[in-house]
Amino acid sequence: MDYCKDHLKADCEQLLSRFQQSKTVRYEQFLTIWKDMKFQSIFYGNMECHLKRLFSREVLATAYTYILPPYTFQIRVGALYLLYGLYHCQLCTPREKIRLALKDWEEVMKFKQDAVSAKHFDVVYILKQLISQKAFYFTAMPMPLVFNVKKSNKNSRMVCEDFVETTARPQELVSTDVLEELANIHEHYEQVKVSISATPGQPDPCINLTHKNLVPRLHNTVMGFYRWQKDQRSAEKGEGECGDGAEGTSNRQESSQRAQLLASIKSKSYGQIVEASKARRHRQVGRDETLPSEMTSPNKRRVKSLKQRTSHLTQGAAKQEATTPWCMSLRESQETTKKKKFKKFKW
């Protein structure tokens, strides 16, 4: 099934991108896109039974990845509708279930709660239908654990950047509650300065550890960052539609500089190699002979290694220590074997 993973991912992303362009989470709109693409025909084909089951399992696993963070709410809704359609259109009997890891169950429940709070009841209905039909197969891991299998270097679970929400960390950190708390703290700080100062009713100018108008400045800064982020996002989309001419030229310049640098490094490293004549091109090209003649002479006898020398010495000592046994200590069987002589057969 490795040959079809990329194609499955491309088809799912194409369907979800069209659903994202509709800017709605209604099941009606998703159904029109499903029918227009004829997505139910993804299971059609002359395959054997075990291959059909493996293919259905791979399709459901590919669509399941888009229902989890960090994708946007609309993409997760489209992935839920996609799982619902794929589960009912598969040709396996009994149907292949959707693997749902226990660590992802909390994310699914949060997703359901967000849909309820936003009053997207068609999302809640589809999710309840899948749960009531026992379409989910609760497992410990999202993918089956198999031993002694080589992992593929290609990562097919890469996140699609077009479906991910823009980073809104400053907006999350500087919320309205935080601004109100900062305003209260700043006001209390100013009152303390007035009470400590020598002149009554006026704060001491030497005690000035915070910026004036801190809360309005912080609010304006966060709003400015949000507007800039929005403009940058729209500009990137516009450049993607029109073409990337400037980026292409800059990339070409960087690649040419990198190629020149590599060429200079290679020229420095191979500069000492002597070029051979045309008649000797088949022989190996060597460097300048800087080694002494003793090392390069072919007739010089090689020095034995330490292992060979020690083994030779130990063998010689063992031969010297070995003594011939006395005749009195020989067994009768040994004596008979020694005295026995074989006569040559004569014709």
C-alpha cells in the first residue's frame, strides 16, 4: 500500500481545500463537493479481498489525521464528513473501522464541545452517528505496532500548512482579562507612588519604573501585529496566485553562490592531483610522491604483525617443552601399531 499513500493524501487534501474555499461547515456543501468529485469511486477497482481491506484501512487512516489539531475547525469538520462518507462507501464486509487512539479521544470530545457551543448541530449529528454505529475502533496507538519492519524515510504524515491556523500567540497572551488586570495594577502602583512621595498629591519623579499609558500601548501593539499578520497572509496568497518571480531569482542566486562555493572547495582539495596522459588514463591517478623510497619500493619485505610474531614465538616454545614419552609408559596398543608394518601387495 506504500505506492498509493501519496495519491490518497493528495485526493483528500484536494477535497478539503475545496471545502475550505466554501467558507462553511454545512454538510450540504460538503455533499455537493463529494458528488462533484465522485469521491465514492475511490474504492472501485479489481482488487482481491485482502487488498480491499488493506486499502480501506489506509484510506480511513489518511482521512483520520485531518480530524486532529493543529488543523483549523473547518478542516476538522470536513475530515469528519470525509470519514463518515468513506466508512459507508467502503466495499469490505464487515466494514473496516476507524482507529481512534485513546490519547486522541479528549481532542475529539473538545471538538464536539466546540461544535455544540457554536451550534453546528450537523457536526454533532454526524459524530454521534459514527459513535452509535460503532465505527470507531479504540486502540492504544493510532497506528498498529509491528516489529522487525523497516521504516520508510518518506513521512506521509506531514502537516499541510494551508490547513493550519495562523499563530495567534500574542492575542492569546494579551486578552481583555489580562489588560484589565494590568490596568488595575498600574493604577495601584500610581497610588503607592503618590503616598510615598515627599510632596503631597504628586508622585515622586525619581520613582518611574513603568511606562506611561502601558495598557493602551500594549493593546495597540497587539492589534497592529494582528493587522500586519492578516495583510502578510493575503499578500502571500496573492504572490502564490500570480507567481514567484522575485523568489525564483533570489533562489537561483543563492543556488549559484552555493555551486561556486562547492566548486572552489573541490578545486582546492583536488589541486595536487597529477593529471595522467591519454595513454595511461586507464591507470589510477596518484598524488605527488612525497613518501620515502623505502615505503614505496615494491620489493621491500613486509614487517610481520605483532600477532604473527607472538604466535611464532609461542609455537617454538611449545615445541621445545614437548618431550617424547618413554617406552615404558607407552601402551600396548601404541606399541603394536608402531611395530606393525604393512606389506606391499605383489601381483
